[in-house]
Amino acid sequence: MTESRNALDALDRDFLGIRHELLNVAAALDRVDRGGDALRAPDDPRMARIGEAIKVLGESEAGRAERIQMVFSRAYDSNWR
């Protein structure tokens, strides 16, 4: 029961902030859509990554923040300098 209560406490505390951030993302994507076809092209890697991140948000397991960070991260390159 404690884990369930902790989850409810977290949801009670964070719900409005989560709602706010999701609305911000939706509004930004709407602005991109209204901006023309160039950025909506399916081959634009930024839009592809945003789409991948949104899919991760829909998952129901912990660790979403790490997985989203990895979506936007470059692969390790030992010769980057």
C-alpha cells in the first residue's frame, strides 16, 4: 500500500506540471506544423527523434527520462576531439 500511496502522492504533486509541459510540447509541434512542409518532412532527423521520444512517453515502465535522453544523444565516439 505504501508504494501505491507514494505513486498517488507523486501524481498529486506533479500532475499540473506534467500537463503544462505536455501542452507546451503540443503547442511547439503545432507551430512547426503551421510553419510549412520543410520541417515536417519524414526524413528530418529532429522530427524523427521527437517522434521516438513521444513513443517513449507512452511506455508504462520506469526509466523514460534516461531512454529519452538516449534518443537525443550521439553515439559514443572515442575520437571526438
